[in-house]
Amino acid sequence: MSRIVYGIHPVEELLARRGGEVAALFVVRKPTPGRGPQLQPLVARAEARRVAVSAIGARELDTLCDGGNHQGVAAMVGEYPYLDLEQLIERLPERPLLVAADSLMDPQNLGSIIRSATVLGAHGLVLPKDRSVQISSTVVRVSAGASEHLPCAQVTNLARSLSRLREAGLWVAGAVEQGGVHPADAGLDGPLVLVVGNEQKGIRPLVLRQCDIRLTVPSASSIASLNVAAATALVLYEAARQRRG
């Protein structure tokens, strides 16, 4: 099944990383002032790869992208190339950093997490097949194309997958809202998988049992806490800081 990737940076990354998989490129027929020069290199790259390029009306492009902020360009490509867990493990470096998202439902959060993970040096993502947001056009757009760089394994049972990652030598840390260790007080510089949970319910109990340690980003307020994407970024930043040290 095909998917639509839209937005200048996501399409740019798609053409750079998976250009051979792009079936068609759509650009708005009358771009907004200043947008035309940004679209021209994308058209040239697509044509160089013999990708069919079509100029369509703004309303048609809006419909194609379900009203998303397409910035005048969209590409049609095949399904996202998920890995299985063993394929991801085979790709890991000596000191890997992974993110596992348990029952995450908001594509905005997943896109932000993927972008933060890519910027801060993570080597992969683990997502459950069921009861979880997947890598959609919205996720690609919010990640600014980072989803085309970060390998993602799709798994049937996240708890069992974390057990397998522990067997492979990774330490499992679960991000919880309360009661965990401050990230700066935990050793996050070794082989690590950071588990983050659902926006409302957090990490499921069976998944939490696979965690070697629980981490909590402290709050200076008794009435507010960070959302899952922001908390993930902060923990990943601390892990990156420790690794640089």
C-alpha cells in the first residue's frame, strides 16, 4: 500500500534516502511567493531519478495530504520499510542507543521523538504492531524527514522484545512520571534502550517489568509535567551528554 510523504524537508530526505522507491512527485501548480525556488531542486532530483512529476492545484494537493501542511510538495512512495527485531539487532553498533515506544498514540509525539532520537544519536526505534501509532505521513512530516534515517523495528510483543534486547546486552530504562531515578544519576552511557509509554497511561505493567531501571525527569511544579516527547528528548540528551563524556 502506498503512502504520501509531504513537506519540503521530508520529501527532500525521502528522495535522498529512498529515491528509487518514489513512484510520483506532486508539486503545487502555483506556489506561494518565495516557495518556487525551494521546490525546483526537488523537481530536478526527482526527474534525475526518472520519477514522474505532476503539477496539480492547491486544493488537489490539500486533499492528497489530508489537509496537512505540505508546503507545496508531496511524494507517493511504498510502505515504510520496517525491520524485524533481529534485523535491527544486527545493525547495532558496539554501544547502541534505542528508543522503544509502548502504546504511543499521537503521531505528533512519535514524529517529535524520532526527530530528537535522530539528532541525539539514537540508532533505532522499536514499535509494537498493534495498539500503537505507526510511521505515517504525519509522523514523517513532524520528524522533518528524520524517519527516513532512523531504522525502526516493528514487533508483535514489546515485553518479549525488550527481553531479547537484554539478552543482546542492552540495559533497559523505563521513563516514568514519578518515582524514578534522575537521569543524571543513572549510567546511560552503555548499550541502552529507553522505553517511553502511552500519553495517558504510561508504560504498561508487563513492559515495565522488563526495565532494569526507572527514570523520572523532575518537575519544579506540582501541577505540570512534560509530555512524552519532551521528556524523551531530555533523557536522550542526558544519555548523549554522558556518552560524549
